[in-house]
Amino acid sequence: MQQSQEIDKIVTALVEARKSMGAVEKSGRNEYDRYNYATLLDYIQATENMVKYGLSVIASVDSCEPLGDRPTKKGSIEYAYQVSLTLRVVHVSGQWIECHAFGHGQDRADKGVYQAITGARKYAIASIFSLATSDDPDANQRLGAAPQPQSRREAPSNGKGK
């Protein structure tokens, strides 16, 4: 991770903004493989309050590499890509913090690159703002509990009330 020389103002703004962010909802649905997923819009909506604290994000693709053609079960070919991306969080003071992320995408036409970019953007946003989706299948399997979705408007409770 890289940052501007001074980060006191952006760190304060990040902490305050994070207090207003809850879990990321999963509004997307993949009917072919039958699963729900968090869209890029879900991540953007989970972080939309950051502007109240003078924050914004800028993403740029650093590299895009083909990973080779991949045959499907039905005998067609899909094209896979890996994207490296830099996400910079900027503050109105001019201070900034950035992180790097990778994304992978695979498609039978021209969407593999876009899928890789979207995946990298979602991962970078989740990483820099410490976000998680509203369900964690791994945690549910470990605990034997049903998922407990949270509204993206509510920060997780610390058990001490408000």
C-alpha cells in the first residue's frame, strides 16, 4: 500500500466514514450457476457515505494479461484474463491512500476483461474500507448457523448499544 506523505486528515475521514458503512448486500444473481453475488453497485452503495467525509475513489488498470483459452464442458472456448488495478482513495485535503488488487475474468466473448476489472475494483474497495458481504458461508458452516444479513446502512453492533 502506498500513501501521501501526510495521512492524518484522510485517516480521520476514513474512520468516520467507515462507521456509517455496513455489510455489502448481494443483489446480483447468476441464474446459470445458481448463486447470489455482490455487484460493483452493491460495493459503491455500501461506501456512498464517504463523500460526506470528503473522500472519493479513483481506479486505474495497471496491466491486463491473457491467461490462455479455456475449454468448457460443452466444448466451446472461453477467454480468461488477469487484471492488476490500483485504487486510490483521495481526500479533499489532497491526502491519499492506495491499494493494489488483482481480478480474474473469463467469458466466451469480450466480457472477460471487464469481469476482471470489476472483480479487482470490488476486491480493492472491500479491502481498503474493510468491508464484507452480508453473509459469510464459511462462518455459517463453522458455526452451524443461518446467515444473519445486515442492512448496508447499519454498522455492526459492538454489543454495547448505541
